[in-house]
Amino acid sequence: MLIIGIDPGSRFCGYGLIECQGKRITAAGCDVIPIREKLPLQQRLLVLYQEMSAILDEHKPEQAVVETIFYHKHIQAIFALGHARGIILLTLVQRDIPIYEYSPREVKKAVVGNGNATKQQVRYMIGKLLNLDTVKHRDDAADALAVAMCHFHRMRFL
């Protein structure tokens, strides 16, 4: 089964793919969709939709996992993130891909064992668990793999 994890963002949207065969997990790819900050929000959302559509059409994941919104002191950032999540959810629903959602705290706890883990700790554990050189990837891509890993660990309870 191919699972896509998504770390939504209106400037950088991370995605990570893991292939699950029984209890064995392998990384099937990860990257970041860069979105030019200078573009108006509407244009950034269009770019996100087009890029996410291309990724889903190319890889055809069987399940999708999206990180929920975290609390942030900048209200404008929360609204932009909410719009980005809406675009991502729409893109997934259009392809009939089942969607699961986990909070950043749940993801950190599932991958690192501590819900207050830092981005560096998450990145380190993803590298170890998936035998990846995470130095080559942005934090958003490693976070997306972590979101997918969280779901893999929770699937047995669903």
C-alpha cells in the first residue's frame, strides 16, 4: 500500500510517500512543493492545486494523511494554512483517496516518542527509521514522511 503524508503550507508544502508491505516500510519519495511567497494567496493556492494534482496523478497513493493545523500566534498564517489545507483536501477528495488527519503532537509522539519533539529530532528519527539521508531534504519533506509514518503505526488500531 502506498501512503502519502502531507505537511500543508501556503509557501512550502511537504509531501512524503511510504510503501507498506506487511510490517515493512520503505520510503518511496519525498519533496517540497515550493510556492513563491510574492504571489497573491489565490495564485499560490492555484500552484498548490496544480502541483498536488500532478503528484497524486503520478504516484496514485491509496491513502492520504494530512497534518492538522497547529496554533500559531500570527492569525494571518493560520488562515493561509487553512486555505492550503482546503485545497489539499479538495484535491484528495476529487480522486477518492481516503484521508486521515493527525495533529503535529500526535505525529511527533508516534515517530519520536515525545509529543514535544523538535523538528531536528523528527528529522533524525525519520532518517533512522526509513534509512534516509534527510540532509538532502527540507524539514517539510521529513515532516510529511513523519505524518505518513504516524498513520502506518495507527493503522493497526483503525
